[in-house]
Amino acid sequence: MTSVVMAPDENALREHLSGGRFLAGVATGDWRPISVTWPFALVAVSAADRPNSPTEFVLRFELTGYPHAAPTGGLWDLDTDSSVPAGQRPKGERAALLFRVDGWAGGSTAMYAPWDRMGLQAHSDWAQTYRLQAWNPTRDLSFILANVHKVLNADLCRTRHKSAYAGCRVMPTAPAGPPGTHPTRSA
């Protein structure tokens, strides 16, 4: 009998994927797992319903060293098995910051955020400046997915709230910095 021994990082991810936080997001329709082919995982995150736009975006995460090392991930096209081209990325104010297309070093494989490995490597001060949003080993993939879900749905919520839509919280205008962060709320 042959037994399969998983590396600690893969084992940690698989435990998190079967945990309450991850399954709660699945149950509410915020995200859904697609596949894990170590060290990569594909997860679809739901997006606000907008004309001529998908209702979900797939993220491809590279998870080597998880959870001690932050994951890195970007938008993924399942049909072409490659990064989503710039013209097909979300266009909302916060989403455009998160999924930058302006030549940032993380390119199409990383998010411009303090929870992404590439973002943290590019900005060594983010771990302290954005402590509430920065990755640390006590977090799990659900933390990133919840933040991405919020970004993919935030701009529409703000627009609808102005027209008496009561289903969304009004989000303050984002300050300069990574999406989903507020430098004065870092403590």
C-alpha cells in the first residue's frame, strides 16, 4: 500500500479549504473552488452583475510556502489557461487598482495588494502600513477571497446606494494606496 505524503504547505491549504470560513464563502455564493494542482489553486469569485461583464472572475494562486509565505495570484482565463488580458479585466475604480495593467512588476500574475506576495515584496512598508490588510501566517485563503469579493462588488454597491439601493454598505472613497486599505486604520 502506497501512501501519499503532502508537503506542509499543501496540507495547510487543503485544511483551510475544508474549514468553516472557506465553506461559508462557498455557501453564500461569494466564491467557489475549481481545482488544486499543487502549488496552484483556482478559485472563482463572484462579481456584481453588470451589463456585458462576467458574474465571476477566476483567480489562479501560487501557494508555495503557504501560509507562512503569502500567496500570489491573478485573474485567470479557464478557456485559454492563461492570464486574463488587460481589456477583459474588471474596470471598477477599486478593481482597476487591484488588477493593474499599467506595467506594474506583478503584471497579470499578482494583485496589487498587501495580501499578495508580489505586492509585499514590491512595497516592504505595506506589512506595517496596512496591518489590517497585510498577509501574515495566521490568515488563510478565505481572507484574500473575501477582500477580492468586496472589491469586485464595491463599485456597484456605491452606485446603487446613491439610487436608493439598500443592499450595500456605502464605502468611503479609497485613499491612495492598495485597494481595500485605509492607512489611518492600520492599528
